[in-house]
Amino acid sequence: MTKRTRYRDWRWQALWWHNFFLLWNTIDGETRYTIPEELKQGSVVGHLAKDLGLGLSEIFDRKLRVASEAGKQYFSVDTGKGELVVNDRIDREDLCGQRASCVLPLQAVLESPLQLHRIEVEIRDINDNAPSFPSNHLYLKISESAAVGTRLLLESALDPDVGSNSLKTYTLSKNECFSLKLKEIEDGKSVPELFLEKPLDREKKAVHNLLLTALDGGNPVRSGISEITISVLDINDNIPVFEKNVYRVTLFENSPKGTLLIKPKASDIDEGLNGEIEFSFESRTPDAVLNIFDINSLTGEIILKGDLDYETTALYGIDITAKDKGTPEMEGHCRVQVEIIDVNDNVPEIVLNSPPSPVRENAPNGTVVALISARDLDSGDNGKVSLHLPKGSAFSLNPSFSNNYALVTRGALDREISSVYNIEITATDMGSPPLKSMKTIPVSITDVNDNTPIFSQPSYNVYIKENGIAGSILYSISASDLDLGENAKLSYSILDSKVQDVSVSSYVYINSDNGSIYSMHSFDYEKLKVFQIQVQAKDHGSPSLSSNATVHVFILDQNDNAPTVIYPSSAVHGSLSQQRTPRSSKAGHLVTKVTAVDADSGHNAWISYRLAEATDASLFAVNLYTGEVRTKRAVSEQDDSSQRLLIEIKDDGNPVQSTTVTVSILFEDGLHEPILDHRHKTDDSSKKTGRITLYLILSLASVSVLSLVTFLILAVKCLKSSRSSGSCCMRRSDSEDYKNPNRNLQIQLNTDGPIKYVEVLGGDMLSQSQSFRSCLSPMSEYSDFTFVKPSSTTDFKDMINVLDASLPDSTWTFESQQVSIKPG
């Protein structure tokens, strides 16, 4: 190991121990540390967490980190100890050059909530650079006729260090003719010059070799050496002289190329070639100057040939040489100081210090979304920046310090309207004219459960056939939720209610995932015609939201019931029904009337009668629609006294259902014909019958008009109501239904075929319907008004005992809820 190496190691150790205890303080809310340059990676700068008042647990929870405004990350945070440590090599000369103060600004960022702290780290210089000359060997020429006191400008040494570690002095090796002088220039700087102490004699010594040493003020002292070779020339003994040693020029940074900066003047009192001057840049002029400026060698005019940038270089120092053409050449020197004036040529920049955090749509006003700063490379008013948001924005900017802002919420957010807000921020400086820039920051909005499920329609009408298969699907309802994720995931359920005093869940069940409704068993129209279901859709949010819809289930009748004979009553028990009639009966004599009913409805309940078999088919006929059995001719003595008839009763369904009844007729002598006697009553009876018939006609006409008006009102109401409804229901106008608004009337007009009847179904939606049926037959001498309650649950075999149609007197009879009206 050389002495020089041991000396350097000792110097580093001294500097390290000298700066081991670091200085930090907090001024006006800012934390400041001071460290020497060239610290090893991992060296501790300061206990950042302690200085910020944070516990060790908060370092990890709040994600403490630092960001450098210099671009390169020279520091990091030891999350285990909360210390600010060196992350990369720090060279003060690279960072700050010759500036007296070198401060690295940092930003300490904390999350939850977001906070920003400003930290400054001052980099102290150490004597790590020795003075150096631009060239190790300098060649100079001097005329032997040079007068004592002649000065030769030497190269100035450069030392990147500052303060006490910078260049301090020069020394010159011992010689007979020259001494070292320092020439003071601007800002207290000095340049070395050789001073001629006595006249030169080229014949004695033509070349002088000197050593110029530059020393800095560090401890230990560092030095640099340059060899100087001076050639003594003859004849030309006057140098060009400038009018000023230093020229000062100001220039706007947006000056166009070709702009004339200055024309320095120099003179040489020699004559001829020795007095002719050529101007040039000093030989050691850096490329940064040569690329920007040019000089006219004849006139000395300095011209702008490149682009200026105040933000890159604000001051240029140009060394100009004026050289004559004598032998030896003589030259004079001056310096041109070019100060660049800033113009507003840099647009402001928006810096996102922390990425925007997702915001809940119900976040309160003032919720911090992101931290933002603005900067402008210009100076003065040109570098002052303000940030703005568009009018009506749901966000605002809260200034904090040094062009730092917090982006916060200030209005209501709705994810269903906009799941991402692209916030457009405009930065404007105060230059003239002002420059602006824009930056768009996307902010995601997270969902909260603030929307209830919505069914595709508020109520549903479902029509199913009776006798369906248990477990078959009845209908699928659907609902939607504008929320997202679990908040939009729906479950369906049926709210508990009663149908015929039985829970609705015993009739149907619903798939909770897709809303499909299934039957629990087969339905019987004759027992249950209509019921309703309350379906609830509930989301999976917290708290969950729900909504309800009503499903009306209508059971459609199928022809699954055969007609049931209710008269002759003996046929109910399966025995032979015997009817007596006079042997003197004429043609058209009413022997008996077969009455049957069908538990089905509509066409399925239309009944027709047919004589299937008879002892004498020529003697009897059965009315197709009324079931009346009449004689086709007069009974003769030759006819058997006992006649057997097999009557078939069929409905109008598909497939057809039928039943039969056997009627035994006995012809007896001496029996009267009450019907015939009745038809030959006196005129008083005829008048009475006419009045009753008139009353009946008026009643039927009134019912018909009322039914027509009701039907028209219902039709208009149906046209105005939902188009999707498959049936129309009207309110009853009696006082009972005004008291109970849930009771509906359903009127069905059947005019197909020869049987005319009106069927009115009424009752609660969850209860069995009542049936009012009026059947009018144009071929019957008797008109029946039947009141059956309830029609869907009555066992027709045990419900009605019908009066014999051949009763002699005209009566109003009420039996088994049936009224028969017969002319008197």
C-alpha cells in the first residue's frame, strides 16, 4: 500500500467519525437532516418514524415510504426500525455542482389516512476531489523582448468540492525569471498568471520548464500539478489588449439564431502582421459553449447559433482570445458573461404523488382520494402554478403546502351512474401568456348496497291446467339489481300466506337461485280455481334489501268430470227409476225430465241428452238440451204397459265424458194429465200466467242489459290496463264488495250453442269462488235459475233433490239451493 493510499484511507476514516453523529431538526413543519456525501449504502440518515411521531406498528400499517423529487431514489425507509437509510451512492458534485448549499427534498408518504411530510436532506461536502488542470502539460510562448512585469495567463485548476475543500492557492516551482501572481476576477475567484521578474535572454535560455501546483483547503490538503513549457520567442513584443477584461450581456432564452450578442474590441500597437488580430474562443472552451455561440475571427462579433434554455443553463462564461499574427504570436484575453433571461416556455406539470384510492359511493364529503403536486421549470411568476377542476365536479382540490394538493370528494357519488370518474385537472402558470396542461386521473367507485331488487313486472298472471304433474314448473319470474357483486346477487323466496287455510308453501315452492316456481302436487279446478303467491327477491348485500311481487295462479279447467244425474233421484242410488203416466197420454205429453249437472265449467259443463235404448223407440223422445222425456205419439192399448228407457248424458268437453240413466215408465189407466189440465185452465189462470211470464221477461231483459253494460265497462278497463293480462276482473257493485275490496267478480258470457247462460265467479283471491249460473233454454217450457255455492267443492250427487217436473201446480220452490220457475 502506497503512502498516498494510506493517506486517503486515513482521511476517509477521519471524515466518517467526524460526521457519524448526524444533525437533524424540524423547522416550520419540515424535517431536516445533514449528512456527508459518499456514505455507504445502508447508512442511517435519521430515525424518521420517531421524528414524525410514529410507532413501529404504524410504519407497516400506514405504509411509510419516501419519494425523491430529484427523480433517483437515494434514500429508503427501513420498515423494521423506522430509520431513513442511504439507498444509493450520493455524490454531491454530481447533484449540486458548485452550489454552496446542496439539499435533497424528499416527501414522506403515509396512507390510511393519506399524509405527506416534507423532508430535506442537506449533503455536506467532503474533500474527495483533488484540484486538476484541464491539461497536464501547458505550452506557452513569450518574446524575449517582453518587458519585466509581463504576465502570461495560465490555466485555472478545477476542484469540484466547495467551501473549505475547494481550490485555495497555487505554487510555482523555483526559477530565475518567473513568479506566480493571482489575478482576481468576478465573484472573488482568481486565475494564475506567470509574472516576468527580469528580462529574458533567449540566447541564454530558450525554454523554461516550470511546475504549477494547485492546492485545496481540505484536511488533509489535496493537490494537482501541471507542467508548463515556456518558449521564448523573438521580435513580436506587444500583445493585443481588450477594452475591458469582462463584458456582460443579457439575452432572452427564446432569442432566435443569428442574434448578435456583443462585439468586443481589442488593439495591438504593433505594426504589420504583428498588429493584425484574430479573435477566437479560448482553446479550453467547453463544447456546451461552442454548440451555442460562434465568433467572427475578423471582427470579434459573437453570434447565437444554438438554442438557449434557461432551465438548463442560466449563465455562460465565455473566454475570448485576441491573437496577433506576429512571430511569436501574442494574445490578449477577456471574458464575456452571458446572462439568460427566463421566458415562459415550459408548461406546468401535474405530479401524482400517490395513486388514487377507490372510493365508496356513499363516502362522505372531504374523503381524500389522492395527493397531487404541481411544478413548473420556469422561474418567478412563470413558475407559479395553480390547479383547477371543471365546474360541477364531484371532487375538489384542497391546497396544503408548496404546490401540494389533496384531491377530496365534495358531492354525492353514484356507482350505478358512473363506476369510474375521470377527473380532469388543469394546471395554469402565471406567465404571460399563461401556459396550461391537463391530466386525467381515473377514480374507481366501489359499490354499496343502495338499490332494491326490481321485478320485471309488479304482478304476474299464470295459467295452468288442472291435473298437472306434481313438481312441474309453473312459471319463472325474474328480478334485477343495479348494484354489483354480492349486492346484486339475488335469492327468491315465497312469503307465507294461506290458501284454503293451508300454507301456500304446501302448494308451490320456488328455486331460490333462478326464481322458477314449481307445483307441489296436482291441482283440481273443481276444488281450487285461483290463488296468489307473494314472491320476495332479496339481495346478498349488507344490510340486504328486498322487494315483493304478486303471482296470480289461475287453474284452467279440464274435462275430468262426467255428468252426474241428480234427477230422477232414485238414479242417484243406482236403482231403476220408475215413472207413472196415464195410458191416455197424447203426443207431446211430458212423461218426466232427466236433470244432470257437470262439475266442470264452460264447454266442459254443457250437457246434452240422448235416448240410447228404448223398449219402443217410436213412442218416446228426449229433448237434446233439457232432458225432457215426451211421447212422440199417443199411447195405444197395444203398447206395453212397462217401458224401459236408457238415456245417455254427455258433456261438450274433449274428450267427451258421459253417463247413463235407466228410466222405467208404467202406463196406468185412470191417471189424470195435470199438465194438460193446466193448459186448459180458465182465462183467469192464463192472465195470471201471462203476468208471471211478463215479469220473467222483464227480469231477464234487465239482467241482460246489466250484463251488457258491465261487459262494456270491463272491456274498456281491460284495454286501459296491462296488455299482458290474460283475463279481466270487475268489482261487484253491491254493498258487500265495497266493504271488502279484495273480493272480485269474474263474468263469463257463454252464447255458443242453443244453451244461453251467464257464469259469475266471485270471492277472495285466496278463497274458493262462488258460482251463479243462469241457464236459458229456448226449447224448454221451463226456465231454470240455478244458484250453486260453492260450485267447486260441492258433491253434486248429494247436493240437489230436484222437484218432479210434472207437479200440477205452479209454485216457487227453494230446495237444495235450486229455484225452479214454472208457469202457473
